[in-house]
Amino acid sequence: MPSLQALPPLDSPGISSPGSRRGPAFSAGFAALLLAACTAVGPDFEAPETPLPDAYREAAGAPATPEGGSEARPDWWALFDDPELTELVGRVRANNHEARAGLARLEQARALLGVARADRLPQLAFEPSWSRAQSSDAVEFLPGVTNGRTQSTTTVPVTLGWELDLFGRIRRATEAARADADAAAADLDALLLLLSTEAAESYLGIRALDREVEVVLRGVETRREGADLVRRRFELGATSELDVAQAEAQLAQAEADLAALERARAAAVHALAVLVGETASTFELEPAPLAGEPPVVPPGLPSELLRARPDVRRAERVLAAENARVGVATAAFYPSLSLTGNAGWQATDASDLFAPDARIWGIGPSVYLPLFQGGRNQANLARAKARYEEVVEAYQQSVLVALADVETALASRTLLEREAEAQQRAVDAAQRARELSTVRYDAGTVDYLTVLDAERTALDAERAAARLQGARFTNTVALLRALGGRW
């Protein structure tokens, strides 16, 4: 990293010292400074090497890419072929207030990029002024100057200021601002992906609740019919009052379960309304039980993940910005050259303001060379380097998290499929047991408690199957989010 000792001293052939004669040495030094303007000090950015596996371990046996190898698409919600879900995601992306705040942050970052770019251009300003003053009688001025004179002065100048970016300080600052804007864009993408997938998970969770409500409603009707049947048998003296009490208890429990599910659904709908950017009082979602199987998402290859995940892209752009700021801190060790000038008119009488002899102008280049800063520049450079190293670790961490997210979602998909298959066998067996217990109860070979236990087991199995179906759909959304929202 360049240091103050690496710069040419004032009495070197490249730079004229005070009182020295202007000559070939000065011209050569000035030419060297101008040539240096073609380069920018500090390191050029290169993304760190990240070791990646050739394939996802948990994707064994699953296709890595879609059939035909089509290019990845960002409209992941289209996989579910659900017009209502598509409409909800569109409303979230357009109306969610967090998303709008993220868009405002992106506009701020782009505006700061415009500010950084402006520093590379000459700055012109129009600065007219008027003043009136009286000189002192007690001060002796030059011969011929009248003491105690009161006069007005009108000045109409145009001023110029321009810092020549000799060693790339402004270019590195612009590079950092551009990377910050890119990071803000990736941050917005990550926020939109998070909000839209949260909305999809909420929507699919509500649909799973609708299916569970449907199951419990059937159970309530079945238990109500059973309680009525037992009550009539009791009135005929064919059964005991205990069977009636047990049947009514089962019915009341099913009705309580139904109310709990409806309460959970109402809370989920209200949460979805917030994501959509609407008031909970006006947002509605008609019941529609979840049906079918979740779509199959090819995971692709780990090498594609770094480009697809917006949080990883953001981490990489933040890293690029901090790398550029190392260049800004490095440029502080080098001289800077600024040009200032002005041109205009000045007169004591406003009527003479634009007369030929009222014209004024001036131009003056200035060079700033840091000689002693009390260690400020070294400290700033050390901080910039340490910040860069911190962000390198954050980038590597984001890559590891991204890979873990995909592997976890893939493992969950496999295990949920296995669990759903086993649960369906449990549902089939429980339904068969319920049918057999009813037949045997009618034949008088078992008591009513056996029937109630079989009904409870069957209902619990069907509810568990409904929850598993919802978990498989929401896991598909989680996998799509882990893959960066592309399929």
C-alpha cells in the first residue's frame, strides 16, 4: 500500500521547492502528475474465491435443471398455477409498505451516486454581490487615496472550481457509490423475495387450514349424527347414559377444535392483509381447501446460487464498495490539484458595471500535499482495510447460509414426502378401523367407547395429513426462496 515515504520529496527533481527555478524538472513533474490521472491508486476489486460443491447433497435423485434446460425465470409463483396466488404476490410487490420503503432507500443510493459523479466535473457558480463601506480617516492609505470615503461596490462574477482527479480519489469514491447503489438494488430484490414468499406461505397455510377445517366439519357432522343415534338408542333402552355422555363430549371437542381453527385462520388472513398493504377490516379471502401436489422445483447447481440469491449479490456489492473505499483512503496519501477561477465585472457605480474596464478575472491552480497528519491517513487506511476484511467474512458467511438454506429445504422436501406417504397409510388404516368399529358396535360386540376412539384416531390422522400437505406446499416456497426465487 503506498505510504508517505513512497512519494517524491519536495526537493526531488519531480517537484519544485519554494524559490527554485522553473525548468525541465518542474515540467517533467507536472507531466508525471497529469499522466497519473489515468490511473487510480488502491486495489481493483475481485470477488473472493468461494469453494462450492459440484451438486447439492440432499438433491440426490432429483433433476438439477428443468427438462429442456430452459433459462431460469424470476416469476416463481407461476409454478403453482394459482391465479389468486399470482394476484396476491403482485399486490404485495406493488403495495407493501416495507417494499416501498426499500424502493425509497434504493433511490437514495442512486442519488448519492449522482452526487459522487458530480465531484468529477467542474463546478460553476454565479455569485453576484453588492456592498457599501466607508474607509477610516485614521488610517493612511496610498498616496492619492481619499480617506474616510464611502463607496458602493457591485460585483457580478462567475466562479469555477475543479479538482483534477490525479490519483483516482474521486473515481474510487464514485466506484464505491455505484457499488452501494447496486447493493441497495439487491437489497430491494431480497426484500421483495422475502415479502412475496412470506405472503405465499401465509396464503398456502390458510388454504391448508381450509382443508383442515373441511375435515373437522365432516367430523362434527359425523359426531353429531352419532350422538343423535346414541341418544335415540338410549331412549329405546338399547344403550346406557354413559354412551350418550361420551358421544356428546366428543361432539363438543370437535366443535371446540373447529372454533380454534377458524380463529387461527382469521389471524392468518389479517397478517396476510398487512403483507398485501391493505387494512385487515377490508381484506377478504374466501375459503378454498388446498388440493393436489406441490410442484417439483429443480434445484439447479450450487455454482448458480451466487448469482441467483439477492442477499449474496448484496454482500458481494457491499464488498466491492469497501474495496473502493480502501482506494479512497490510499489516495489521501497523494497530492491533489485543484483549479479555481473567476470572471465577471466589478464597479463602484452600477452604471459602469459592464464597461470594458470593469472586467475582472483570475485563475489559480493549487496543489495539496499531505506532509504530516498526525497519523490520520494511516488510521483511516487501517480502518478501511479492517472494514474490508470484515465484509469479506460477512460475504463468505452469506454463501454458507445460502447453501445451508437450499440443503435444508431439499432435505425437508424428501422427508416431508416420506412422512406424507406414511401419514396417508395411517389415514387409510384409521378410516378402515372406524368403519369396522361402527359395524361391530351395531352388532353389539364392542362398546361405544371403541367407536369413539376409532373416530378420534381417524379425525386426527386426517387433520395431520392436511397439515402435512400444507407443509409440503410451504416447503416448496421455502426452497424457491433459498434458490433466490428462480426456477
